[in-house]
Amino acid sequence: MNITIVCDVLGKENNGTTVAAMNLIRYLKSAGHKVTILCGDQDKKNEKDYYVVPNISFGKMLDKYVEKVGVTLAKPDKDIIKQAVQNADLVHIMVPLGLGITTIKVIRELNLNIPITAGFHMQAENFTSHIKMNKLKLVNHKLYRFLYKHFYQYVDGVHYPTEFIKQTFENNLKEDSVPPRAYVISNGVNEQVKKLEIEKPEEYKNKIVVLTIGRFGREKSQDTLIKALYKSKYKDNIQLILAGLGPNEKKYRKLSKNLPIQPKFEFLSRDEIIKVINYSDIYVHPADIELEGIACLEAIACGKCTIVSDSNLSATRNFAIDETCIFKKRDEKDLARVLDNFIENEALRKEYEKKYYESAKDFNQKKCMQRMEQMMQELIENKKNTIKS
């Protein structure tokens, strides 16, 4: 197959969308397919098989933040898009932003009889939480319908990382809307992420290490975890590590300044993340809004005892072994209760580590990528048969 992957967001592999894109690209290439990448990552400008459009600018302050996070945002250029898609057997669009939407328009204008697939990596609530409107159901409802009207109705198949986001999207459509063919496939956990015997650093030897990974944003709810530590019976012995970057870092540092042990706020490389996951005692994913939660899956793949929120807007609640691992969303007292239960019952924690490790087999990335490949092959065949008839 000759596949064009359209990436509105690309850059360093420090966010779920970029990681998902690069994992898919690497797998398809390893399987012998020709892969063309359309993106705005200027570092890829002279690399083979990359078609690079300009970057979009949102002003100095926002551009500085985007640069700090290490991603690039693409500005559509129809001439470059035409070059990237004209010889493709199938075009796969990662997210419904400007480059992806314009790519669909170009394919339709050129009357190219090629299938288009798209990922569903954008939860409406992720966007509305930034403008503090995520609790307004009507706003989220309208946004999902907007995405269908201007993007998803034109694709042949949609890749949903979880059944949760598939149901969320389809339940928000008009009754007479016809959802595209659905494929529920996890983005998977890379084989590089695995259980390892790694000793804690000397400074953490006699402490309970609690880890959370994710962008420091409102919807990720790290503040609930920080507040829970104040209420924990074991706060004098808990070393909290918050791995990530984000706009709320200063706020969270201020919130945690009176904890007996100061949390570590760190932006970690992939190798460092795997190491820290493996020497941590407990992983907490407190997010209110989460489309899949690869960081949570990676902790599970390393056999970590994992605690998640019961939020009905988060897919990670479905990863919990049972209610013992779940706390009431935005309830620091209840999170402290769940956390303390696993701290004071080491045998229970070890039991759940084994259960989580076993559950990770369903998220083997190679198997997930094989299913993505099958999705593409199936839709190419469907398109050929449609043209013949």
C-alpha cells in the first residue's frame, strides 16, 4: 500500500497524538508499505517521504508555549497537499484540524477515488475545558456535530482508540446522521515499555513513590492528587512525581508548597519515563477528561498498581481492575482513602500489580497496529469494489 498520513500536530514524541502518529508510521514502514507524511514539522523538511507545510502562528505568547511543549502545528498549503496525496492508495488523517480538513477538500476537488480514514484523537471536552465550558453539555454536543458536519461525514472509516469515545461521538450526532464505518483499536503500548527490575534512586529509598504522567492542564486534575496528599495518613512519607509540562505548573507548585515532601515536577524523556514508572510504587491517573490515556496504559503494562477517577468523561475508568482502584472524581478525600488503602496493605498492592500486568496483554502495540493495517486494506478493497460496480 501507498499510504499518506496527515499530521496537523507533530514534533517531539511527548504527546499522545504525535506518539500515535509515529507508532503507526514506523509500523507501516516495517510492514513494507510506502508511507508519505504530510505535516508542519520544519525539522523534517529535507527528509525523504515528508511533505512539509508552513507552521501556523497564534501570536508570540502561544507560539512560545507550543515551542516549549515541543509540537508543531500545521498551516494548510493546497499545492503541497496535492503533491502528498496524488499517488496515495489511502489517506489517513490523525486529527480534524486545518490541515486534515483542507486535505479532504483537496481530495474531493481532485476527484481522487481513494479512501480516507481518520483518527478520533480529539475529545470535545478537551477543548472546552481550556475555556472553562466543558460542563456545558450543549457546547460539547454542538462541537461533536460540527466535527461530523465539516470532517467525519466525508471519511470512509474512523479509528476510535476506545469504545468510550466511539459511543460519546455517535451519541452526540443527529438522528439522521450516518456515522462512518467504525474501527475501535487501541493505540497500544510499545514493546519498549515493559516491566523492569529498577531500584529506586537513593533519595527515594525509604519513601512511597506516587507517580502521575500528563500535561499540567485543568482536565488532567493533578490538583486533586496534590490535595489528596495533604489528607493522606502517609503524607510524611510520600514522594510525588508529576511528569509533564503545561500551563498549570506554577499553580500546582504553589498548591503543593506546604506538603512535608516537595513533589518533583519533571519533563522526562521516553527512556526516563519507563525507568520512573518501574521504580514507582503506585501510579495515579486523576484526569476528568481522557480519550484513551496511553500514559495510564503504560503504567499498567509495567505492572503498576493504578488508581483512576470514576469520571464518565474518561476512558481510563475502564482500565481499573475493580472499584478498589477507583476514586470519586475531583474528590481529594476519596482519593486519599484509596491511596492509603494500597499504601498500608502491601500484599493487596502486590496482588493488584499482578492483575494489572495480566490485563496489559490486550494493548500489545504490534497487534493494534496490525489491526490498523487491516482496516486500511479493507477500505482500499471496498473502494475498488465500489468503483467496479
